Amino acid sequence: MRLSPRPWSLLVAAGALGVGCYAGASGSGDAGRDAGEDLRQDAASSGARPDSDSDAGFTEVIEADLCGSLDCGAGSCDAVTGGCVCPAAQFFDGRGCAQVMPCLADGGCPDRCPLPRVQALDVVRGDEILQFETVEGATLEVGVAPDASAAQPDKWMRATQIAMAAFVGQRVRVFARIESAECMPVGFLSRVYDVREAYPGAATEPGSPAVHMDDARVAAWASEVIDYTPGADVGAQWRDADQALGRAEGTSADVVVLGNGGSITLGFGTTIADGEGAELAVFENGFSSNFLELARIEVSSDGVHFVAFDGASRHQQPVAPQGVIAPEQLHGFAGGYQRGYGSPFDFALLRQHPAVVAGQLALQSVTHVRVVDIIGDGSARDAFDRVIYDPYPNMDTGGFDLDAVAVLEPAP
């Protein structure tokens, strides 16, 4: 099953929107359309919109409305992300918690359409354009609700992109669904974005999501090196992988250097569980708020299937070995903050990933975290297919310098 290529046509969506899911309905024909329409009509009749002048009151109303519109079953509603925190062997299908459907190891899932894919970030800039992927030949419909508590858009449109320029300063919910004669839909995409003029700034600036190494949320630290594969330009004195274990030191020297393109996989004394807010924080040793060396973060619940978090980079010029990047140009990577502050990672962004739907990644029992250096020469790409630059080349200490990885949400 192939995904359709990029780029596609542009949709600038606007207007108020309200729920929809045709999970379990036929992907083609009148039966599938009727089932989807019934669900949309049921959703349109549910609940009133929140309306409040105070931020505190508005948040409370949104939480109640979000949880009221979802059927999380044995799971729970995440009022921040607007999705279900589902128990083991279940995934968020856009409407509630559904059973994962294991696929054949070699043959994939030929009878089921994958959920549409889009950049999985909690924050996007207003000048970003979301780009959707789906099964080749399928009909894709998208919508956006300026009210993030809405359960479906009031208008679905056939398009493969959504421009976010109309929603700066808002939290919006984006939807996508498909119909195909070749496979059966398993649900619909539903994701909340905080649309801003810039990505969050330095760790010490108001509103930064950075996690300090002494944050009370830290429940555990990495305790085992499962694999260390250094890349190029790493001196012998920087190859002590055990430096990645235990609490963050917040210094320049107490680190393991990954090298250009290198990686390290870590284990923990506890499994890590999807909850509300970030579950992980990854610490680098940047000596200032804008000397930033970047890495991707991947997680696994079996040590075999790893899923990476998306990232965005708006810095589009090469960076000298001691050069700088404005933090507001980056989001979703490890290494976005100076030493002593960790980059957070929220499993909510992975709840509708194909590996979760197929049961290959259990978000309630993550056991492995892999840190993969991004080579800063522009050869790597972000979630929007832009090149990624960071300080390059650096001899002897090339690439990401890992201080520690913290667990913020251990499994019960």
C-alpha cells in the first residue's frame, strides 16, 4: 500500500466546525457513506460550545466538553490534547479507544486503510502548511475547527493541505478521513495544534516547555545502555556511554558524544506510560540558549519497532561549528535548549501513528528510548521536508552531546 506523493493543492480553511468517524464502515459505496453520515449527524447533535471571557473558566469548559465528546472506554480523556489516553492493546481512532489490529509481519494490513498522516506536532507556526498523506487512489477529506473542543468540522473539503495562517493565536483541531474501494477505514485523524507566530523560545523565556533537571515531575532516569553506535568525529574520551545514565549534570563535560549520525539506545528501571503532558525529557549540554545541536527521539515497547517524533526546522542556512540558531526556529527535536534544561516529548503525538494502530508500539509500556544525531550539513529533512542545519562540522565532539534522559510519566 503506497502513500501518495507530495506536494498537493492548497486549502486555506476557516469557519466554525463540529464530529465524525466512519470507523468500521465500508470504505466505498452507499453503505460506507450512509454510516459516516449517521455518525456525523449524531455528533452534530451533541453538546453546546464553550463560551467564557475568562481563561480559567474557558479551560474548564473545554475539558468537560472534550471528555464528553469522546468514548475512551477503559482509558481516559486528555483534556490538553483532545484525545484518549488508551490502555494497552488499544489506540485512539479519532472518536475513542479502539482495539489495535495486528498486521502480518510481511504483508502489512491489505484489508485496512491506514489513518491519514500529517505532521505530528503540538505547536505549529502560522506560516506552516500541513501536508496530509493517505493511500494512493483514496479520496481524502480534511477540515479544521477553530474551536479545539469541536468533535468534527462543519465542513469537510477534498484537499491534501491546510494552511494555518488564518489561525494564529488559536488552538485548532484538524481532521482528515478517507474513502477507498481498496481498503476499509479504521477511523479518522483528529489532532489539536497550538498555532503561533513562532515556535517556543529559549528555556528561560515565559511559556517555554523546557524541563529543568530538578523539575519535580522527574520520576526516573535512564539506567541501562542497550546500544551505543557512535558516528563520525568522536574522540575516545567522549565515548563513555555510561555518562548518559542517571540524573542530568547540567555541565559541558559529563556527556556521551554521539558523533555525526551516531545513536544510543537506553533502557529504564521502569516502563514509561502515555499520560497527560510530556512523558520524557532529553538533556543536551549546549553552553548557551542558541548553540543547539539536534537529535531525533525514537521510542519502542519491544526493542524492535521504533517510532520517531516529528520535528520542524525553519533555520535554512548552514551553521558554522560554533554558530547559533534562534530557538524560535526549531520544535520537536532534542537539543533545543541549553544545558540543565531538557526537551520534552509527549506520547500524545504518537497515538494515531500506524505502528500504534498495528500494535507494534504500546504507548502504555514504552521500554526503550533511542537518541539519533541529526547530521547538521543539511542532508537530513524535517517533517515538512525542509533541510535541517545545526553546528557542523565539529571535530572530536561531533554531533549531539547527551547528558541524560528523564522519565516524567512512569507506568503504574
